[in-house]
Amino acid sequence: EPEVTQTPSHQVTQMGQEVILRCVPISNHLYFYWYRQILGQKVEFLVSFYNNEISEKSEIFDDQFSVERPDGSNFTLKIRSTKLEDSAMYFCASTLTDGIPFFGQGTRLTVV
Amino acid sequence: TQLLEQSPQFLSIQEGENLTVYCNSSSVFSSLQWYRQEPGEGPVLLVTVVTGGEVKKLKRLTFQFGDARKDSSLHITAAQPGDTGLYLCAGATNSGYALNFGKGTSLLVTP
């Protein structure tokens, strides 16, 4: 069964460092998303991406965040200068046009 | 941001009991999804409901979407320990595919 793959599963980084979280969406999907879940809190939408551009973003997705689809298969989330409060599980998701999103297993980001 | 309120927040029951969890909002959703999430893992889609009043069944799980498409319920019949997990509802509005999630109902089924 096709699935969304995320790497790494766990990333530890020092405050102020840049991190790149990687995702391989399901191959025939067209819409791509990043969500995050701070420990003990609800899953929050960050950004959606379609046709090589951001289609929607939340207020969380500020100038420190960026997304890219560099090679037609990978979908990345970059955090330029990490803060302690960026520590969370980050989930990538992808959908066909019908909007039913399938989530990856997540990357646990720990900022120290 | 459209808020989704899930209740109860925690539920602990014995194997074989029935239960219902609820997902409520003041907003209308074009679709509503139910997910199950295990600790440290991503949400796994259980069902999507689209039409007001729609009822979908998945083995012992019954999902209902409210007539006004503002609320939903998940009913589990004869719960089993394998049903233990966090159940999340998430709604999409007509303005896009971004999902608004509830905080979830954490279910524990003991033998």
C-alpha cells in the first residue's frame, strides 16, 4: 500500500540552527501539506502546496519556514533558525484532488 | 480558525462495552475525517464523511455526520483492547483542503 515517507524520524538540533525535514509523498498525489503537533496539543496545519507553489498557509508558517519540492518526488520543510518552541512532531501529508489526506509517520524535532 | 471540540477528552472502559465520542463545531465543514493516532506516529485515516446525515460503518465503528455538517460522532460497539488509541476528528472547509483538528479523545479499553 502506498504511503507517505518522512525522514529523519527524529532530529535533534541546537537553537538557531537550520533544519530540513524531508518527505516523499504518495507518487500520484498532487497536494502536499505540512502539519505539526506540539507534545500534548492538537495537530495544527502549517502549509499546503500545489502546482509548485504555496496554496494556503497558517499564521504559524512565518518567514522562518519555507517549503520546496526540489526534484518532483521530495517535499521539504525548512526552518531557518530554530527556536525551542519549534520542538514538535512534524507530519507531512499528501492528497489527490479529492482532499483525503494521508499522513506520514512524522519527524520528531527536538530543539535544545 | 474553525474550532472542533471533541468529547470526552479521556475515556476508560471495559472490553465489550459500547461507547460514543463526539466532535462538535459551530462551523460548517465540507467534509469531516476521523483519524486514529498511536503515540509517536502519524494520524491514520479511518473514514471521511461528506454528506449531511451520512452514516458510515467500518466493522464495529459507526460514524455519523450531522445534518448541518457541523458535528459528527463515532460509536464503537463491543470495544476491544485493540481499539485503544487517540481518536481525532478533522474538518475541511469549502475554502481549501487544510484540515482543522480537534484535540482528540483518548480511549483506553481494558480486558
